Amino acid sequence: MQRKKYMLTLTELKTLLATPQRIVITTHHKPDGDAMGSSLGLYGYLIQKGHHVKVITPTDYPTFLHWMPNNGDVIIFTEQQEAAARLVEEASLIFCLDFNTLSRINELGELVRASGAKKIMIDHHLEPEDFDDYRHWDINACAAAQLVYDFIVNQLQDGGLINKDVASCLYTGIMTDSGSFRFPSATSEVYRIAANLIDLGADQSKIHELVYDNSSENRLRFLGYCLSNKLEVLRDYNTAIISVTKEELAQYHSITGDTEGVVNYALSINGIRLAALIIERPDKVKLSVRSTGDFPANEICKKYFNGGGHRNAAGGAAEKPLNDVVNEFKSILAEYKEQLIA
Ligand SMILES: [Mn+2]
């Protein structure tokens, strides 16, 4: 892609980072383990350099991520809009982690766009928008946290500052985005980075427990309900769908993070190549779509549901009744039948 404007070089960025800056780190809507892990990992590095740093998330995020080092310093935009807006406006550098289009951070996006700060994108999603001044972007990276590691160690040559806190955050990002090191993106290089992070203090067993064995009883019962009552298996298309109404979410007192990972259970059925979790949210219907092998989940999300993502993990949304979205999703499958039954 042709970049129009003048880009910051690595040398120029290093020079900027050599003196204290006012830095904002932000990440995508409804942050996941990689969004928070990459953000708080970079935060833990930058504060050691004497910068004034704040992590601002567009929205809240799951409680199973609240244990992360320096979580108490995070500002949630929807809860502290004025303070967040001031920080963005006054920042000299804004790091944009684990997303690459400003629409992914809601109203915060326009504030970031308007800010005079230099913008640094560290990301691994397809099709970045041209809003940044410096880019460390690689779609083959398993996580933004892997790219933050590479940024600190190889680009800034500052690996000596990866302490236990930084290592724990970056490890969390890599672990969650690689499906606990099982997706094809978890290359031997990723395992080597993880091993380094363990050597630097990340307690891999503890971190796994904090993230994955930290469910509320409601969350587990909700999962059970989805699997026994809401799962639809369409064998003709090797596809499984779980759809959930807002009444059902309320019945299980669902909170942020409670629906995360549910779609993976649908995908884990033998022979299933495509799985969707379709949820009625207050404003719109949201889809999480997962696939195996080379089936493009992101293509379906982009073409029909105003979204996108990775080939095997994508998302979208629709402003229609839940049933209409479920029926539309089913009607699309015929177009992909050959690929789905291959
Ligand atoms: Mn990510």
C-alpha cells in the first residue's frame, strides 16, 4: 500500500523516546487478553524510562484480566471521558495496540485522530487504516504482545527492561491470542519468545489459571445453557451456531467477558469448520465467527456483517432483529458449501 504522508523513522522514534514524553496507550473496544497484555506490557516498559504514561481503554473489559500488573492505572474512556480526552489531546505520543482502524475504538477514535500526537501502531490485523506515523505491523504475528516484545527487544534494543511485570503482561497477550499456544500462529519462534518471558519472570502456570480458571458460577452455567439449549449444528454445512437473546444474557447476569470463548466450544465439535456466536446486544446484534484451516471467517464478516478480523477469528455486527441475523447467516452458507464440506 502506498503511504501518502511523511513517516517517522525508527531512529526518530528512538530519539523521541530518549526524553520523557506524555504517552497514551490505547487498544480496541472490549479489550481481550492481547489488548490488555500488550498495553500493560508496553506501559510497564515505558514507565521505567521516565515517561508519563496512561493506558486508556474505549470500554471496560473482563474481570479475569484485572489481576494484571498496573491494571489499577488504566482509564476506561466510557467512565472518565473528560480525563481521557484531555490526556489524548495533550499527549505527544499515542500507541495504538492490537487494532488498526480508528473505528475500533469508538468515540475515542476521533479524539485520537484529532490529537497532534505522533501515532504508533503495533498490530497484527489485516488492512490497516492510514492514520499512524510509525507502524510495527505484521499479520503473521500471533499477538500484538509478540510485536510489543519485538519492538522493545529488537527495535529499541531495550530487552533489559523486560521485568517480571512486563513479561507477565506480554505472556498473557501471547497465550490468549494463540489459544494457549495451539493455533497455527504459535510458531516455534513464538514458543521461544514465551520461553524468554518465562525466564524473565512470567509464571506461566499461574497466568493460565488466573485467566482460564477464574469463571464466576453464572458464567459457567451460562456456558452450559448455551451448549445444551442454544447450539444448532448444521451438518450439511459443517457449521454450528449459538444465538443468545438479551433476555437470556440477563437471566444469567452476564457481564463483560462472560460470552468470550463460547464460540470455540461450537467449533470444537468434530467435523465443524465454521462456528458463530450471535448475540443480541442493547444497540445491535454482534457476531463472533471462528473457522478452521483456510476457511475465511473474516470474509463472511466483512462482506455481510460490517466487520472483519483474522481468517480463523473474526467479528461483525448487524442492526436487525436477532432472528433475521441468524437466518441471514444461515442463508450465506450455501455460497460457501463447497469450501465447508471439502
Ligand atoms: Mn491481538
